[in-house]
Amino acid sequence: MENIKDYLQYLRGYDYTGKMPVIIDFYATWCGPCQSMAPMLKRLAHDYEGRVKVLKVDVDKNQALAIAARILSIPTLFFITKEGDIERQVGALPYQELTRRTEKLME
């Protein structure tokens, strides 16, 4: 299993504190599935504000992090527990699945 500690040096500017679960969305502005997920992730961030942090990483502007995280396809989501363990999801998800996984992160 991956751990966020492997990526901390690349997360400058993303305010990762490890005090709550985090979802990182690796996306690109030209990616259709990424754009279709954007409103759902914004809603998710609003619905879980204060309990889960949602971060967005543009792979074109943050190539070092994308390479370090071995992002080969987008969208890719990292679901990160408070302990820093990462579950990787490649491909878009419906809102219901996003909320299910978010609830699982908070257990």
C-alpha cells in the first residue's frame, strides 16, 4: 500500500497536514472525464467540509508530483486515510461512489 509520506516533498503548497482524511484529484483542464467530475468533487468538498479535505492537482502544472505519484491516466483519485494510507482510483466515479468511499475514509 502507498503512503502519503512518499509524496510529502512534492505537496508543497497543498496544505497537507495529515489531521483528516484527504482526497487528491489528479486532473488536467483538457480531460473530459476530469471536467465532468469537477462539480461532483466541489460538492463533495462542500458536503464534507471540516471532515475530509479535497485537493486538486493539475498534472500539467505539477509534473514532478504526477511523475512521483506514477499518474499514468487521468482522472486518478487518491483516497488517503488520516494515517496516510492511500487507495488509488483510476477513472471517473459517480457521486454516490465518491460519497461511499469518503464515508469509508472517515471510519
